[in-house]
Amino acid sequence: MSAAYLVVYTGRPKDPEAFLADYMERHVPLVWQLPEIRGIELHVGTDDGDIFLMTRLLFDNLDHLRTAITSDQRRVTRRDLEENLLPSFEGTVSHQVTEVRVMEPSG
């Protein structure tokens, strides 16, 4: 069973477009260096909802995910988030480890 690490940004950056540009141009390449990572999805909130951004990191299984989030590279990505992105973000950031269960249509 595959696994995902969800990072949810609830709130708003001071400058949403600048935040997203910085996130995609500097932060995402750091995330791609996590061991065992298989994919990254960015879900950008619309319609003025509470969630500005959800990032979904995909892994083959929970062991691979746990390897990634306890790695030295995770500390690098965390430091980048805290030093470069969070100062311009007004809200909270939460993290969640999940098992991915893909549902197929029946019949």
C-alpha cells in the first residue's frame, strides 16, 4: 500500500503569488531530494477557502515515507520552510502521514 505525507497550509501568505513562486522554485526542488520520494502534488486552494495550499508527497510505502521524514534532507527542507517561507505566511502548517487507498469504480 502506498503512503503520502500531507502538508496543509491553513491561512494566507502576505503575497500569495510570491509565496507560490518561491515555494515552487526553491522549496520543491529541495523536497525532490528526499530519499524514496515518488511524487509531489500541489493543491492550491481556490474560492477564498481556509486552506491556501496542500502539498502531497507520495511514497511507495510507509517505511519509505518514514525514511524520508527522518532523513537529513528532511531537516534541510524544514529549515528552508521555517527560515524562508513561514515568515511571510499568516496561519498554521500541519503535517499528516497517511496510507493511500485507491478506490476503483465497481461494476
